[in-house]
Amino acid sequence: MPEYLREYGLDTFEYSGGHGLRMSEKTAREIGSQAQKAGIPISVHAPYFINLANEDSEKILNSHRYILGAMQVAFWMGARRVIFHPGSASGSRSRQEITAYACSELKKIIQQADAAGFGEITLCPETMGKINQLGDLEEVLLLCSVDERLIPCIDLGHLNARTQGSLRTQADFKAVLDRIENDLGKERLDRLHMHFSHIEYTEMGEKRHLTFEDKVFGPEHQGLIAEIVRRKMYPTVICESAGTQDQDALEMKKAYWSLQ
């Protein structure tokens, strides 16, 4: 995989552990070794089962374990970032109460991570695509306010889906990046972790990931790339197209270099 990416023209990779990270230390270290040889930095996506809003004592502890387990794999691989979905916003509590509860649980996880020796690994809460999920832009920024080491994973396809197609122009992307800079500062803005894909959506938000060939649902990447270049940012951008991740990622990279 790392050698393929290098030869194809790409230069970063996110290891997907969404359905669980059942990996030995030996395998993780071998992946990390091959990535290092190819010059490909790695991030790790934690399991999808995480829900920092769950008040059930056993289930919230499981969420702690999923994140810490992903950090352990990242440590073996030499990966520096772990991306995770914050959880659900369903139920009788207000979104403000749910977000506050999730922030308190995230503080506990950071303390545990530091105690385990994972303090150099950056946790990245991700913006989510469904309305009933915890993870609109404001909520993710509040989660990141828990610790200055946290960096948001801004999934532009998710944001576009949950806001019914609001990301159309460079000015739209600028407004999102302005909000992040205002809340978290330029240093964290410049190092953002991003996901990007075209996503079909309904009134409830995200339905399914598409490819760049789709021209009905967005967002289109050109405005984002132009804004990244204008701001002289150096984010990590992961393409999550449905089956054409490498092709669409390369299209984005070419668009970036065309503006240098």
C-alpha cells in the first residue's frame, strides 16, 4: 500500500479501523515500517462504535477502550493522528447537554491516553453527516476546546450533507475555515485534518458516498483547494469517494499544485 501510493503520486494514508481494529503489534509495526520507507505518513480511523454521548456506564467505557485501542495501534504504526466519530445526538437531552457530557468524557480519555504514553498522538473528532449525530461544526469545535492538542477532522462532504448543500463557492469554504480559526486559532487551522467526498443526502443528512463523477450532489473541491492555497495552509486531506479514493485524491492534489 505505501509503495503503491508513492508511485501513484499520493503522499498520505488513513488506515480504516471503522469496523474494529483487530491487529497484532507485529502487523501494525510492519505497516508503519513500510509506510516510513515510502515516506507516507499514516493516520488511523477509530471504530465507528464510539459514542461519547452514551450515559450507560459500560457502553461509555467501551467507547473509551475503542479510542485508546486505536491509539495503541497508531502508536505501533508510528501514526500521529486518530480520527473518531463523536457519537449520537438522539434522546431526550438537549444537544448542548449531550455536547457537554461528551466533552467531559473526552477529557477523561485524554488523561488516560497521557497515562498510557500516547500523549504525542493527536485525537481528531470528526464532523458528521447525519442530523441526529453529534458532530456539527460548532459541536466539534467545542470538543476540540477541551485540550489544545486536539485537531478537528473537518469532513466537508458531511458538513455539506447535514446543511443541505451549503458548500458551493470558495466563500462558503472560507466561512467554515474562518469559524475554525476564530475558535481554535491559526496554528490548529493550518494543520487541519480533512475528509472530502461527494455525498448524497436527504432531509436527514448523509445518505451515501459518491465519486467525483457525480455532479448532482457536492461539494466540488475547487473552492476548497483555492481557499487552502490562499491561506497557505498545510492540512492533511483524505479522499473518501466510493471506490475511487485514489483517483479522486490525485485529482485534488493536481488541482492544488496547479495553483502553486
